[in-house]
Amino acid sequence: MCIDDVVFACAIDGSPPYFTYEGSTMLIINSETHAKHGISGFKDIERYIDAIVSHESIHAVIKRIEPSVDPDAIDDLEVIVVRGRMKFQVTLNNMAFAVDSSGLVLPDQWVNY
């Protein structure tokens, strides 16, 4: 089962705005500071929303089919992506480098060091 519901919330622990999931529900959590000032912590997020939902769905599915595996561990994996003549080391969930709506960054080419 993937993400089939969305809930908006506000952090109270000083954390920055973030996305997460619980079961098949995606949580969009604004920071306490932003909320107190009436500011959205997700300015211009619209173009990434499909990728974010897909990414959180991947976590939810992994957790459901492999309960002994930490599905959040994929967020810590890093890859090298090449854009033009520049190489960037980014995490798999860096939406700015994703080329599709999966929410995952897949390198144009693998670079071995």
C-alpha cells in the first residue's frame, strides 16, 4: 500500500519544515517558527509534490513488505550525479536532482573513485 492520504501538522520541537509518513498517510509538517509567523515552510514546493508523494510511498511500501528493514535508510544513501560538466554528491531524496516523479535521484552515470 502506498500513500493514500495527506495530513498537515505543525512541529513543536524547533525542527524545520519536513515531510514524513505514518502508515499510508503522508504528513506535511510546518516548523513551529514558520507557523507562529504565518509563513509556509514549503514555498514553491508545488513542482516537487508528485515526487515527494512518490518518495514517501516508497518508504511506506518498504516498511510494509520488509518490516525488519529501516525504510528511512535510503535517505542517507548518496550518489554522484553529473549535470553537464559538473559532478554533485547528493542524497537519493534530493528532489532538485530527480529526473522523474519517483522522488529518488538516480545518477546519469556512476562515477568510481
